[in-house]
Amino acid sequence: MRILNLLAISFFLGCYVPVVLAADASVTISSPTDGAKISSKSKIKVSYDVTRGQQGDHVHLYVDEKEIVVLRKLKGDYTVEPLDAGKHAICIKIVNKGHTPIGVQACTNVNII
């Protein structure tokens, strides 16, 4: 019903209103915490919890905008291999069946020392 209302309003106003059904989706990364300092020799355990919503199908894990793995489990852990020294962003994005992000994601930044 909500979609029909949005479409009716956009038709009435003569404008395009993008309809995004991502409000019921969420991603949480519980580990590592944002700003964590991690040794360049250590593997990184990423703990996550996802509610994929109506448009989501599965999730992808990225390090510095590079896709690392497709995650089929909505809750769990994934171990990232050791990273080079410096700052890195670890993100989990909900994607649709075509592997296109739906706009819902969570990121955590780590400092590798």
C-alpha cells in the first residue's frame, strides 16, 4: 500500500519519486570495533548480523571497496586475511539477486599496525 501511495503522489506532482524498500533491512558489524588497532600479522575476525529486508538476497564483504567474499549466512563470522599497515575500511553490503547493492550497509574502520 505504501508503494502505491508513493507512486500516486509522484504521478500527482508530476515528478519521479524513487521507491526504495530498504527500510526493513539492516547490517551490524560487532567486531572489529570502529578504530580498532590490529597487528599486520593477525587475521581479522569480522562478526556481523544482517536483516536483508524485502529487496535483499545476500551480503558481500568488502575491504577498501574491493569485494572479498559473498556471504550467504545472515549472521556469523568471517576471517579476513592479514592486511598491510595503514587504515582500512571493512564493509558489509546487502545486495539483491543480481549482486547489486540495495543501499544498506555497515562499515568499520581498522588501523593495521
